[in-house]
Amino acid sequence: MRRILAVDDDKDILEIIQFILEDSGYQVDTLSDGRKVYEKISEQKPDLILMDIMLGTADGRDLCRNIKAEDGTHHIPIIMISASHNVGDVLRQDCAPDDFISKPFDINVLLNKIQKQLQLAAA
């Protein structure tokens, strides 16, 4: 079973994401504090990270940049999510997420993007 780490400071969004993904057969770990993301990655070894940009205590773009810069984690696909940022701006930044989803998101778009990134990572 594929494991996904969802990181968002909005606990309601995390609950929705967890429900959708678990209903689709994924194992889901959630985190509302971006400062603990490295610890959670080390413990849970996610196959994909779904991360909000605005985390309150941290900037998801900085976390993404650091995760992608580390030898042990650079292979993990990261899909950034945001209600306040433009997809083009996020994908052009040096944080280099693998994909982007705007909030509010369509469930099918979310699931398709996750499936695509997991397939690419496995290839």
C-alpha cells in the first residue's frame, strides 16, 4: 500500500484529504506543523508528499526545496497545494515541486495527479 504524507496547517483540510485518500486505498499520515516534516518523513518513509504552501509555522516552498536537496529524500514526489498561489509561479520557483493543485481542488484531479506522480516515481 502506498503511503502519503499530507502537510497542511488547516486540520479540516487534512481530515478531508485523509478521508479521500484512505477511501482510495492509500495509507495516509497527516501533519499540521511544517516544522516536524523531516521527522515525519524519517519515521514514515512516504511514497509521496502533499504539502500546502502556507503552513503558518513554515513555508512549504522552503520545505520542498530542502527535501529535494537532500540525497535521502530528493526522490520523493511532492505535490504542492495552495489557495493563494498561482500554479505557474510555484512550478517556476526553485523549490521545484513535482506538481501543483489549487484549492479548492477537484477530488478526481487530486487522485489523478497523485497516481501520475507515484507511477513516475516507480518508473
